[in-house]
Amino acid sequence: MAAINNYYPESVTHPGEILLEALEEKEIGAKEFAVRTGKPEKTISAVLKGESSITPDMAILFEQVIQIPARFWMEAQGNYDEYKARLDYQIAINEAQNWAKDFPYAQMANFGWVPKTKIIKEKVLHLFEFFRVANQKGFEDYYYHQRTKVAFRISLKGNKNATAIAAWLRQGELQAEKMEVPEFDKAELKNSLPAIKKLMATHPDDFFEQLKELCLNCGVKIVHTPCLPKTSIHGSTRWLNDTPLIQLSGRFKRNDIFWFTFFHEVGHILMHGKKYISLENIDYEGENEVYEAEADSFASTWILTPAQLNEIWQTPVLNDEKIFQFATKFVTHPACIIGRLQHLKYLGYGKGNHFFEKVEFYKD
């Protein structure tokens, strides 16, 4: 990170001090120098005291009078201005230390999202870079106050885990930036759903790689971003410019939950347009309960229709063999059947859990 690794001097001399030394060497007083340059004595005095800056027109005049190049004065003034700005910026860094402490920084570093460090000021700078903000205010205006509704139309303000949720969302954006996809094709996404459902039913070891490929062919980006501590988010859907992004946490690492979340997010893409941002299992300002119910219905129907569910439940003897038969018949996964029955309280939690498969993600 440039802000940490580059060398910056602890102090820089105001060019007025250099000018004063040059005038003393040439035995030229401030009043005389003002006359020779055609500048008010008050202006020259302010520069010599370090109260005012040397402007480009002054630098040209100084060059003519004392034969020190204008570019020297401009560089000296630039170095001093940068030095002063960095001193002022230290105030922003100091003020953001408590803000930085709200983030699960150690876990973010373990995931490789930010560099590892125990120095709080370095954490602040790394977080600024991670979010591409200049200060804490920039972060809050973006994630809390909806100052850029085109990019981020919800507010995380008031959520007790807002910083961790923001970090999770930001990491998804960074992952998505590395992916190239064709233009989004809504019809192609709809046409791909049966193939995706078959993938859900078989759930091979490389299911996520296959799922990503199917989504990319439709112009949809899908990423896995592991959960951070104290966040209960399952997934999110939002549009980055004209490209939909599905971000999944794989929370609980259970295949029935993963696939329900995925189809839920697809429902948002197909039904709710570019302006809606969904965060599953999170309360946030901007959530639309109707949209969420519609996405739930979309996911439920694709995984197991009400008629199929009723047929299963009306079976006199529902054993493992029957569950497998129904899964094959309805092109779904046994775990999805069990998960639905448990969710509806047709089955007690714990019954049929041996059907659940652990969701494993593999790095590219």
C-alpha cells in the first residue's frame, strides 16, 4: 500500500524560509524585494512568514529577481503543501481509529482481504483502501447515508453489524471486478434454470465451478464470500452497472440452504430489476418485504412445487427409499425435500439430517 510503504519526511520547510535565506544572502530586504517583483509588501511578508503560498506567477517573478528557477519554488511549495495535507490527514486517521475497531479485521486479514497488522493506524489505512474511501465520512456517506443511490441504494445505518456486512459486500464487489462476462441475457438465464436444477439434484464436488460457468454464460456473476463473525447473511443480489451479481456466503455449509438462497437471488434478478438490493437474513433500510416473499416463492417452486410437496407428504410411508425416489422424480436433491419438510414442521429438526450434504468451495 503506497500510503504506508512510501517515504514521507517528518518535516518540510516552508519555501518562505528558503526565500528569506536567499534574500539575506543577496542583502535584499523584504520591501526592496516587493518593489523589484511588483508585488505588495504585505504579500511578500506573508510568504516570508510562512503564512502564504508561492503562486506560479510569483515563482516566475522570483526567478527574474534572484535567479533561482521558478520550478524550484513550485516544487518547494508543492512539497510543503503535500506535507501539510498529510499532517491534516493524520487527524482523519486518528479520528477513525474507533471506527476501525468495529471491523472484524483479524478475520478479514485471515481471508486475505486486507494485510495483516496489529497497528491500529495501519488498519485504518488498509480499510480506507479496501473500501476505496478517503476517510470515515466517505464510508458512512456511502454505506449509511445513501449519498450515491445509483451505486448503493440501501442503508446499513443502525445495523449492529453494519461494518462487517459492508466489508462482506465490498469483498464481493472486488471478486466480481476480476470476472468478465457477456451482456446479461434474461432469456438465457431462464433457459438455464433446468440445467441448474439438475446440478442441484446431483450436487457434484465441483458444483460451484459448474454453477459459475452456467451463470457466466447468461451474463451473471456469482461469487462465494465466506461469512465474517457476527454476521448471519446468507446471500445478496445487486447490480454492478448492467451486470447482476449473486454473492453467496455458504453459511451453515448445507446444500439445501445454499440452493434455496441461490434460487432466491435469481428470483430477484428476474423479477425486481436493477434498483433493488437484497441481503438475505439481514434487516436493513430499503428491504422490500413483498419482493422478498416473491423471491422465496420463486425459490420454493423451482426446488419443489406445492403439488410435489403435497404428493410427498401424502405418502403413507415416507422412508429413505421413498425420499430418493421422489428426489429423482422431481429432479431435486433429497436434502431439499428434507429441508422443506423440516421448515414446514412436517418433520422434526434432526430427522433426515443424513441427507444433507456439506457445501465445500474450492479456490480458483
